[in-house]
Amino acid sequence: MPANAHRLVRVPGAEYQEVAHLDDLTTAGTVASGHTNPADYAGVTHAGLPQQSGVPGVQIDGYFPDNSHTNTNHGWNHDSQFVVRLPEEWTGGLVVSGSPGVRAQYANDKAISDYALSLGYAYAGTDKGNTGAEFFTDGLRPGDAIVEWNVRTTQLARAARATVTQYYGHPAREVVAAGISNGGYLVRWQLEHHPALYTRGVDLEGTLWTVKGPNPFTYLPQAIKGYETHSSGSIVAAGFDPRSEFLWDYHYTVYWKLTQRIYAAELDPTYTGGEAGYDYATRPEAHKAIKRIALTGKIKKPLVTIHGTYDSLLPITQNADVFAAMAARTGLHTYQRVEAGNHVDGLVDAYPDRLVPLVPLFQEAIRTPS
């Protein structure tokens, strides 16, 4: 490619972009150069995860047209931000990813981008169109913000494919959809609705939304109530592994109530009660909103799902176990159940003798087709 090719590359559809040639596209270099935000990926991986480095290439930061402003990265205060990384030594692959939780576009930098770049793959990540604990303020109808997650992932996949073709002179031979938690949900949705954009997918502990259940509304309120009434039996009945009880204090404090509250605000905004009192069966507005984002299991490209038995946010029995059964009839789904894996690998550092990190297995699945 020409020496100044990075100056000419354009991400189709971007309203704004900044292009930089970097000595190292991995976090070993981008933290110092200001081309990532460590706060975006804090806690996603454990300290023992190998650090890749020394991958020179081009990084494009920018955003697509949008009218919401939850993402403050770069001081842009503009949503639908993305990052595209193009290594000099390209081996023909592209990984496309949406952020986990309600994090921004650099949330997968350690878990996915660094590793993809070490393989010589290009990488593209999106903030999903809205971020943060008030993501639900984006949109007019219940479910609009999550609907946009899927739209923005599709938008980035198309744009990244075109950008790779433009920059390297030929299309990617392999396009992998990869994501964690809410990002894993996006992988499944993409392979159900836009399979032509990808050759395969890998999801780590993807969120399962179904209208009849299970979904977070069918187990989180019960877990919250069980914790507040000192009933471990209720938490187990909600689907959580009793051996994960040592994690429940943390998850109640950090995740359970907040997750229930902000997703009710997004999918059932007329609800005014407490988190523990939410009764999904009696909330028709939530059913209607979830129908807009629900998964069917009808994937049309190969997918690997990885989930840990100690997941204390999205219990495996109510998520991956169910989705695996839904997808089984396709013959395209590979499922890895991992004993003692939790939802966030960052907790492995606190419990190194009790938890197994999942991101290394996730990375291996990105590298190796099922």
C-alpha cells in the first residue's frame, strides 16, 4: 500500500474521524499515546492475562451521525463512537465487536482487540450508540436504546469491511463477530439477522432476552429479594450456582440492583416500584419491548458460546444453557460450559484459587474456528 495510505482511508458513513499511524496498536502502546481509555475496560480481564505488544499500524477513531451524547470519550460528547485498527502485517481477518455492559468503544481493547491484533487481524469496536448508567435516556419508545445497539453493530460491521477492503486492496477472508455479555448478545443477534456480514461468531456469556423468559427480569428481582431477606435458597432458585455464594455480596452491591433498575427504565419505564418487587409476568409493556430485541437461536453462521458456572450476574442456567438448547437445531452452535468461571475476569485477582478466567478461552475461540 502507499506510504501515505492511512491519510486517505475513510470509514464509510462516519460523520467525523481522526486517523493516526501508531507504533503499537495494542494497549501496551495506546495507553501512553492516548488512543484508548483504560477506564472503559477496567475489570474485564484479570492481571494474569498475557499482554500483547509491538503491532504497528493505523488507528481510526470517530463517530457516526447520532443525536445522543452519553459517550464523553475524547471530549466529543457524541454517541456512536467507534475505533478501527489496521495492522501493518495483516493476515486477512477482521474482528467486529460491541462493548460489554454499558461501556464505551474501548471496553474490549484488552480482551479482544489486543489479541486480534497479535494474530494480524484488523479490529473494529463500537460503543453501541449509547453508554453509561443512563443509556435508557436515548430513544423515544421502550427498547429503543437496545434496538440501536444492534443497528450500530451492523453499521460498524459494514463500514469496517469496506474500510479493510479500501485500505488493504482486497476484502477480509474472515470476519468474526466477537463480544462479551451484552456484546455477546449482539453477536447472537447479528448471526440471526445479518449472517452475510460474518464468517463466524464467538460470544462470552451473552445476555439472553426472550419474551416468555428467561431474561434478566425473570431472575434478578428474585435474587435481589432473596439477598435482602437473607434467603440463599431464593437466589439458588433464581438460577445461581450455590457454590458462587462468596460472590453474591459483591454482585448485589455492584450489579444486581443497578442492572435491574436501568433495564426496567429502558424496557418498562412506567414501573415505579423497587427492584425486588418487580414481577415480569404482570408487566405487558416489558413483554412488548423485549419482543423487539429477543433472540430466537436461529443462527445462520457458526457460533461458539462460552459461559462460566459461577456467573453471578447472568446465571448460566438462565442464559447459555437455554440459548444452547434454542440453537441446537441449527447444527452451527458449539457450547463450552466452564466450571468456576464468573461474569467478570477481574474478580479472578481477588479469588485466584476459586475462579477460572474465561477471557483466555474466549481468545482461543476467536483464533480457532469451531
